[in-house]
Amino acid sequence: MTIRNLISVLTQQEDLNFLLTNRIPRSALTRFMGWFSKIEQPLIRDASIGCLGLFTELDLSEAKKTRFTSLHDCFTRELRPGLRPPDPDPSIVVSPSDAIIGAHGTIADIELFQIKGAPYSLDDLLGDQTSAAAHRNGQFITLRLTAGMYHRFHAPHDCTIDQVTSIYGDCWNVNPIALKRIERLFCKNERAVIRSRLPTGETVTLVAVAAVLVASIRLHFLDLLLKAREPGIKIFPCDVSVRKGDELGWFEHGSTIIVLAPEGFAFCDNVRESARIRAGEPLMRRVDG
């Protein structure tokens, strides 16, 4: 058995996985990782990227460059131009990122779920009843980015971003094992709520949820690195127009994006739980004309 296979077997043991990724000093380890990943010393860089390849599927064949200055540079890598063209159909909202599809479905009033039988509310997730009302009885989908994936995320449609909300929180792991055990996990973790309006007036919201080893989110359109270090909510009003597929920012390691749409949208045929999806591929379609 190879080292990678052994690691895979061990991490599939749910109790051990949960212990190793959650019953640790999560915040301190996350801050350490933020510092460590930026070290540019060649031996540390190469060993770190090599270890990443043992713990996750790391495919660098699409990367714009073949040499990286640090582990962080590898995490936040760009792709070669033209590799994630967004679906051009104006009725379609596309995936903002490469991801594994998790829980998705219709929002029951303002209630959605992280896994079957584990509900949470839009009010808690967004920290704002007004924003929650825009998605009442709409659609939601959970997109999980693993550590080895392409970590940049993009505009799901032509839209105007009118507000970003940074919400202080914890940094629990967001893998399926933790979602089974921690109630309302997405409402407890640090997150950034990116609210946008489509040309037809509907509100589409991206909720970028941080996790253990990931607690900073870079937003290019605000030239802002979000790090919620003090309890509370910070609101950044803005008025930024972006085109479908434009790069919005990146996670520094890997995490989750929850996409929220209003009534009048339905999931595309390729959307299935546990399936892999790429940035730019169809996610939801407007069905009410």
C-alpha cells in the first residue's frame, strides 16, 4: 500500500478524520497555516507542495505556470487562459468555482439544509433578514472546494455586486463528516456574503464560507483581503459591474461556496449531489421567462 493510499484509508475513518481536523486549536492552526504557506524557501516550498499531493488530488496540468514561489502561490494558482469559459446562455447561472456538489434544493420559506435532516436558516447564514427575504422559497446549492482544486471563483452571471458582508466566526472543517456532526456549521464559520443583482433584477448571492486552515478570502473587485478577526459583522457597500466568468477572488486553501437564487430558477440537468462541477458550467436556469 502506498503512503497516499494509507492516508486515504485513515482519513476515511470518520472518528479519526473529525478528531484530526476539528478537535485541534483550529484558529491558531489556521493563522499558522496562513503564515507558513507564504514561506518561499525552496526546500520548504517543495516539501509542502509534495505533502499536499499526498493528502489530496493535486492536478497542476492546467496551471498557467509550472513553478510556484510558495505553497500559497500553488493554492491560489491561475489557470491557462480559456480553460473555464462560462456557458453563454443568458438564462443560465453558472458555477462560480470548481467544486464537489453538496446539499442543494428548494429553500422552504427561509430554511435550507447542510445535509439531509440538518437544517439552518437564511437569517443565520446571511446575518440580515432583508437579504434573506430575497431568497425566500428560492434555490440553494452547496459547492465544496477541496485543498487540491483550483481555488479562484468567478461571477456566476452578468451582474452588479452591491454589497459584501464579512461575518466573524469559527473555522470548523466543512467536509461531509463535520457537516453530519456540527449543527448549523455554515452559520458558525467565518464567511463573506457577496450580494449581486442580475440585469433582469433578481438577486443572486454567493456565500463564501471559510474553514480550518482557510480564514481569508481575497476579493479583487474591492481590492480587499477579508480576515474577520473581531466579533461582529462588517458591511462593505459597493457598485461593481462584472461579466459572467470574471474572476472575483480566491480562497487561500479550499472551502465552500453556497449559491442562493430567488424563485423562478431550477437546477440544470448536470447538477447531482457528489458530482464534480467546474467554474463556468451550468448550475441553474431561469424558468419563468
